[in-house]
Amino acid sequence: MDRRHVMLGAAAALATPALLRAAPAVAQAPAAAASGPAPLGQAPGFFRHRVGGFTVTMLNDGSRAIPLANFVRNAPLEEVQRTLAESFLPTDSFRIPFTAPLVDTGRHLVLIDTGNGAQPAGSPVGLVAANMRAAGVDPARVTTVVISHFHGDHINGLTLADGSAAYPNAEVVVNEAEWRFWMDEGAAARAPEAMRPAFANAANRFRPYQGRIRQVAAGAEAVPGIRLDAAYGHTPGHSAVHIADGTEQMLYVADLTNRPELNARRPDFHIVFDMDATAAEATRRRIFDRVAAERMRVAGFHFPFPAAGFMAKEGNGYRFVPGDWSAAV
């Protein structure tokens, strides 16, 4: 295991829920008395838009606050706080949102990443399944699950609380380099102690899908119109997912950046979850230069909900421009 893969046990931080449970508790609305008003809350978190003839439903998985200290490895905390303040974000902690796209191509129903999965009651994350049902979709209808990479917040939703498959009729499509790394027993044995639970978690989450897992090379299609593109650095086989129908296209960048207000505005920030931070920065710049020049719609797993819009080049970084909301799909 070389130094690219061991910095602060980056992969384990997302794959092991216990490490994130150490974050400050998220305030919950107090339960209302039986005779009082209903507790405050939000409407179900889903948003639909079109990519050509495809319908894309963005499914919110909630958000979680983590400590800000040491989140960026190569910049002082004060510099990170200034960047967040420029976007009117808190500077005492860092709230990470999670959103997964569901793409209906007409022939295939494709979920891209699965979110944090089953959680204790009252958890601020793990909402993909509930929001999928709210959007009128039965998980049994999902034909294909595409996984961008194997960090826990992307794969934990593959299974239910009892360990069975959450998408019982789906084929799972993964990048072959990502699969090789996380399923390598030698790599697991050489990994630092803090990172080993991530390897075990990956094995457990994919186990119910044995016989229905397809490994593909970078550039290959999962289904017609949905392609896995190399976006390495965050993990060894991290993939962006290109969605196209006719002349319309969108690039789901997964974890190319964490919140764009931080990691796109400052692509040089090396965050703790990037396993090869130098490669991740180079990949960020390459892909964001492309989508900005082509004015291509983008979506991101950690973008603010509904997590889709555009990326504009701005100085030495990039500015996320949210897509226009419309009641019409």
C-alpha cells in the first residue's frame, strides 16, 4: 500500500459509519405533543428533469455535518473558512449533502450510487429509498445499479438492514479497476488499520448480488446512453457517469469534488477523502474544464440539492451554477 492510499485512512472515513458518527449531532425538531402541531420537516426530496428523452430523478439522501478541522489537508483552517464564508456557508463545521440520480431511459431504470443505506430512526441520512418511494418508484423495478466508487456512502444502500439486496432485480455495474482494488485481499491486508473496515464493507455490500455484477472498463456503457468515464484519484477506479440521449447530455461527477462551494472553487484543496489527492486535483481540472467549455449539465453526489446545474470557469477555479427549477418535467 503506497502513501496515496493511506493518508488519514481516507476511504475508511466514508465506508465506516462509526467514524462519521463522531461528528457533532445534527439538531432535530422536537417531537410535538399529541395535541400539538405536527413536527417541522421537509417535503420528500426528489426532483425530475430531462436529458433528451431520458427522465432523471434526483433522489436526496439527506446531509450530515462533520468537523471542519483537518478536512482539507494542504491548507490552513482559516483559508478553508474564508472560502466557505464566501458562499455563505458555516465555518464551524462542514455539512455534506448526498444525492443520487435515477435515470429512466424507457428501456432501463438505472440508479447511480445508492446512498448511505439503512440508518437508525431519526438519522439525517439514508433517505434514498424513502424518496424513491415518494417519487412513485418501486425499488424492485430498478434494472441496473451503477456504482461510481466503493466508499460507504455510495454502496451502503445496496443492502437492507437485514443484509439482503435492496434492488432484488438489478444488475450492478462497476469499474473493473475499482473492483480489483477493493476486492484484493492483499491490498486489504496491507492497508492501515483505519482503512480495513472499508474493504470488509465493500465485500458485504456486494455479496447479495453475486452472479449479477458486471465489471466494465473505463469508457464502456452500463446500458445504452449511460457510460462510465475514468475520473481516478478520489479512489483507484472512481468513475464519472455520462448520460446522453440524442444531442442532450449530463455528466454525473460523483465525488470528483465534495461540496462545489469549497472543492470546485478551490480545486487545489486536497480533501481527506481523496486517496490520491494529486491525481484527484488533476482530474477535477480536466473534467471541469471540459464541462465548462461545452456548457454541459453536471450533477454531483455532494452538490446542494437538487444537485444538478452547470460549472463555470472562474479564475483558477470553478463556480457551480444551479440548474433552473421548473414544475414541468
